[in-house]
Amino acid sequence: MFTGSVPQGTDYAKIGAASKQHEFLDAIVDKMLKHAPSERPPSIAEIKTLIQRYEAEAVSLQRISALDETVIKVGEIDDPLAYEPPKLIGVRWDGSTLVLVLDRAVNTAWVQALRRMGNYTSAYNRPPEVFQFSGDTARVAADEHNAQQIIDYFKQWLPQATRMHRTLLEGDAQRKAQERIQDLRRQRAGEERLLRVNRNLRV
């Protein structure tokens, strides 16, 4: 059926050459062509059992091979904010709130990095945590006496926040790669266990 020829002797067309997916059947054909009747499967039921067992084994081996060939790469960071800090391009004060305008919108991850950047200098009890961000705008309570100093320190934070943002993203990418590696190892161990148990089962 697979090769279009009747198998005879030992030099015959193999199923695996016609269909890699069904290569496991070659071992069964070999058994069925044994010269001594005692070495052949004694019944159709036995042949069905062999097909099921060999197919399960072939599937497990294919899965193990695919797992072994899987290449885990650390994902590239595609967030521009991890490489180029935003720039302050505008400020205004409305009498109680200082509004700072950036050259582009910042995302939640960058804001979190700003709040986790470690050492920084702030003015008049205005740390990064009290700034409220929306798109390309940051707001913070200020009065006429501290507005300029808050602006000056805020400008210093921008490159620090970007460096922290990149560090956090790189760490997250490494963590995900390690999790994927561990998952592949668990899958491989599971396939090896199935293979070992099924090979030892006897009817």
C-alpha cells in the first residue's frame, strides 16, 4: 500500500522511504516476513497490538526529537523606551499642579521602572511615586517656590528610569526563557516515561 510493491526476502522497499510518519510499520513487516512461523505474529489481534505499541513508541520518539531540536532564544526587547529616554518638552503650572509634557507617551512598565530606579534625588517630598502619568503627561502638586527644582530633578530621572526599564525587561526575558527550558525538560521527561512504560508492557 505504501510502496506499491510486494515485500519479499530481505531487500524490499521500506515504508519509511515512502512515509516517515509510518516508518514504525517496517519493524512489524519484518516480523511478519520471518522465515520461521514461530517468529511471526500469531494472529491479526497480535498485529493490531504491535501497530498500536509501535505507533505510540514512534510518536513519543518524534516528540522527544522535536523537544531536543527546540531552540530557546531570549526574546528581543522591542520597547523603544528601554533604549532612549523620553525628553521633557514642556511644562506649565496652574497654581497648584505642575504639568510636565514629554516628547512621547510612556507605558505602565516604564512608569514602574521610574518608581523602582533606586537612588535618586527629589525635591520637597516629591518622589516618583507621587507623580501621576497619563500618556505623555505627568502631574504633581507644586507651588511657586518648588516648581523649578521639581522640574530639574524630574529631568534627571528620565535616563535613570530608562536604564531600569531595560534592566527589568531583560530580566523578565531571561526568566521566561528559563521557564520555557524547564517546561521542555518536564515534557521530555514525561515522554521518556511514557516510552519506558509502554515498552515494558506485555499482554
